[in-house]
Amino acid sequence: VAKFSKTMSYRQQKNELDKILAEANKDFDLSALNTIGIGRLISTGDLAVKVSQQFYAIKFQSELNAFLLRSALTDDMNALLKPYGKKVKEIVTEKQEFLPPKDLTKFSVIETPSKDITDEIVDCIVYLKVENLKAH
């Protein structure tokens, strides 16, 4: 089980995940990949900030799982998975809550300027259900 490291920024961790997937693809058939556990959203740091910014604008108009499917989380994960013929199909969350911004530094290195961080940060445990890209 991999976890996001609180000693690295989200950008750094996303780059590491890209390298890990590329290396794993050399020895394993990633077409069988169907779930990725992200862990707590707040542990992604800057991604949690970006998702919170996006969610704040519509938090009363949309359910969190459906919203996350249209967020930076899905955009970033789809970009990482595309070379392996995969995309995010569904997002499942557990233990949804809003946390104060000061909690971000407990879980991750933050590159987002503090003036751009929302008053509350969306946090939850995230599972990505993935599927094969449709052949055109």
C-alpha cells in the first residue's frame, strides 16, 4: 500500500507516481488495474487545496463523489493513467469532512500560496475505480 509522503509536495509525488507506473508497466499488465487507493485527500496537499477551491463554488449543488469526478483529481489521475490505457471511471469516498487549512502542513508540503487556500479543506478517503480507455 503506497501513501502520499508528507515530506514531498503533491507535484513531486505525482511525478514519482508517474515514474512508478512507468516502471510497473515494464513487468506487469496494467490493463488489469481497476482500483487505486489515494488515502486521505488532505495528504495530497496542493491537490486538496485545488479540489477545495473548486468544490467551494458548488458545495451545496453537488454530491462530493460526483464532483470529484469532474475535479483536478480526475484530470491529474487520467493524465497519469492514459499512457497505460486507463481512465478514472468512478470515485468512491469515505469519512468526508472539512478541515482547517493549518491541518494541510501536518500531511503534506504545500506549494500553493497561503492567500489562495480556502477557509476549509475538503478531506476524505478516496478510491478511484479505473477502466480501460475506449479504443477509437
